[in-house]
Amino acid sequence: MLIAEVGFAEATWILIVKALVIFAAVFAVAPVLTVVERKILGRFQARYGPNRVGPFGLLQPAADALKLIGKEQFEPRGALRLLYAAGPALVVFSGIATLAILPWGDVKNGVGFYGIDVSIGVLYFFAFGGLSFYGLLLGGWASGSKYSFLGAMRSAAQLISYEISMALALFGAILMAGTLSLTEIVHAQDDVWFVVPQFLGFLIFMVAGFAEANRAPFDLPEADAELVAGYQTEYGGMRWGSFMLAEYLEMFVISGIAATFFLGGWKGPGPGFLDPIWMLAKILGLMFLFFWVRATLPRVRYDQLMSFGWKVLLPLATLNALVTAVLVTVL
């Protein structure tokens, strides 16, 4: 059955190698990002950050991983065992599956510098990204704790509310490119990056991305009034670590989508072999923005979060999409 059109067919072994590379890169990059963030936060807050384990503290992620792996796995007495374990697994799967569509370059020597390129790439992003919603809700509900369940409900409402604005923010770039394929959207930015005509859409997407990734100032699963960690309250060891891994995956994916839709993707000066480096540089630059905002802005109240999403961000995203549609039709 044909699911979506692709530009060309690759050998099965190439697809397997790509899948292994993506899987290995995830578990290599995510721990490094944790120590990078802690170093950056330390500089912003006039302290050192990790500096004990290994040279300059660079082995801190390995120490953290060994600590989490060595922790005893436990389950609350009232937890639903299967669903309790499925929550973090589903969230991590959602992040890894979404990484497959990020384009790191064009087709070179019969090999595409991406996991897959489908004509419904944007829909793929939202379909697999939406799976994390079920993972968070399962994690909170199956824990058998009212505090976990409340945190899961907050997270679910937050994801649903801001995902609409995120989709509308991308709609303007999709209208200008005339395609849902991520590689074709990058090619459509040969003359000018979409961040110029779609600057409002870029800002809306990034703000919604902070809420989607549960990052400050929108990290509302952890409520000050309850002094608990939301849907993660009853988790420990690597199951808790899986939720943390998924958070960094979500930031990486959102930064990659923003770079693809608004910053020209892999395009940059120099020869073609620099394409993945340009893409990585843009992603890391946007991730630095996530770290910067965390060190700068305080957490908002939940009513402020929901009011901003529905009363400010959604109308602006709708207006941006309508104006773009009119201009694309007229011009």
C-alpha cells in the first residue's frame, strides 16, 4: 500500500543504516546537551556548573546515566504495571520517530541525507509528535497518584492548546512553499529564508515550542503549589531518565523543524559537504535560545499559560495564516 510519495527509492540496507545512525545519535547527543545546558546556566547565574567528573565536568552525563541505571526500579502499589511502563517508552518513541524526517542535506550519490522524505512530512511530524500526549497522560494516570494525574492533565491541556498555534504558524511557510515535504520546503528557500516574510510565524512557532517541550517559562507539569514533578512524580531510575531524554529530544526536534521551515534548513555558504554542519549549527543556535530563556524568565501561572495560548497566540497565528493565504493567492 502506498502511504506517501517519495522522490526516489533507496536500498533496504541504506534505510537500516539510517535508522541505526539516528538511534545511536539520539543516545549520544542527548546526554551531551544536558551538560551543555548546565554549563550555560552556570555562566548565566555566575557559577561554574558541572566541573568535577572528568575534564571540565564533561563526563557528568555518564555519571548521571550510571546512577540512574543503578537505581532500583519500583512501582507504586496502586500503579497499573503495563501502562506505567508504557508511558515513558511511548514518549521516547515519539521523539525518535520524529527525528527521522529532519533533512540534513540533499540527495548525494543516491543517498538522501535524512531518515525519510515523504510528501506528508508536516503531517508526519504532528502525528508522531502527538503520541507524546498519550505517553504523558498514561504516565500520570497509571501511577495511581492524584498529584501525578493532575500534572498529566495540565500537560495534556497545555500540549493540545499550543499545538494548534504551532500548526498554524507552519501553515504560512507551507503556503509559500506549496508542499508538505520538508526537503521541498528547504528548496523553496533558495532566494530568501522564510524567517523574513514569516517572522511572526517563526516567533509563534518558537513560543509554542517552549510550551510543547514543557520548558521554562511554560514548565507547568511541575506546580509550585504541589511541590511535585507532575506526571513524573512516581517515576525513578531510567524510567524517570526516559522522560528527561524525551524532553531534550523534543527540544532538538522543534529546533530542527524551525530551522527547516524558517532558517533555510541545510543551506549555507560553502561546498555541499557542509550541509549537515550548517543544519546542526542552526539547531544548536535555537537550542541555546531554550537554555537562555530558562535562565532568564520565571515560570508563569497556569491561568496565564492558557490565557496566553488561546487569547493571544492563537489569534495571531490565525491572522498570520489568513494574511499569508491572501497574499499568496493575489501575488
